[in-house]
Amino acid sequence: MFSSVALGSLSRGTSRRIDWTRITDVLRVTADRFGEHRSGASTENQDYLRSEDLIALQSAFSVAEQAFRTVLRPLRNLMRLVTVLLILSIAVTIAGAALAMLTRWASILSVAGLISMFGLLTKAWTLARDRAMLELIPARYELALKVCTSKKQAGTIVNDFLKETNSARR
């Protein structure tokens, strides 16, 4: 029904800010609720999701989404800062290149601008990847929950979400 493709792992700094134990505990309890029927009894009448099942699923996923949202705000602010620093680094590189015509020592300014630009580009790439993962992971599973109709599908979705959040950690 739903194939899980891991998006990769978060950076260490972002991963440290997330309360993984809370997310994992809530999702494991939810996964146990929607796991395979252990008594061996017929599940014909229990297969379809009821309203209380949907509420339990939504609350479990909202815990994970809230944990991700608390990390997203500082991450966005850090992305803005890195973007401004990247623009300043480009300006320093251009200024160094322009001043290099006047003096040989100005080329050091241009080289310093290029070196800082590479470091800032790496940081911007990492922050953008973390932001995309923190926004996309909950969204794809919430969408999958909207179309699932049975407890078995719900259990599969919760287990896939657990696997993906575990693979996103570092």
C-alpha cells in the first residue's frame, strides 16, 4: 500500500534537538494497538478503523509533528542567518577581486571570501535538507493515514513511520 523510502538522516545538531524518546514511545504504543491480532480470533469485525482509532492515530502523529515543529523555527532562523552570511561572503569575494587590480594583497580577501562561501554553502545545504525532512516526513504519513481504511494498513503506516524516524537519527 505505502512504500517507505528513507529520505536520509538529519544532521547531528538538528537530531540532538528532537525529543526522540517521546516520539518513539508514543508511536510504539500506537503500533502495538494496531499490530497483528495476537489472540488468533477472527478480525472481520475489527478490521475497519473506527473514529477512536483515527483519533489515536492523529494524536500519535501530532506528537511527532509537534516535536519537529519545535525544531523547525530555530532552523529557519539559522537558515536566514546563513543566507545573509553567504551573500556577504559573495560581496567580499567580488570586492577582493575588484581591489586585486589595485594591490596584490587584496587577492587574499577574495580567496578568504571563496573559502567562507564553500563552508557556508555546505551549511546551507545541510540546513535545507534538515528542514525538508522535518516538513516532509510527517506530511507524507499524515497523507497516508487519510487514505488508509483498515487497522492493518494503519499498523503498517505507523511501523514505517517508526523505521523512517529511526533512520533519520544520527
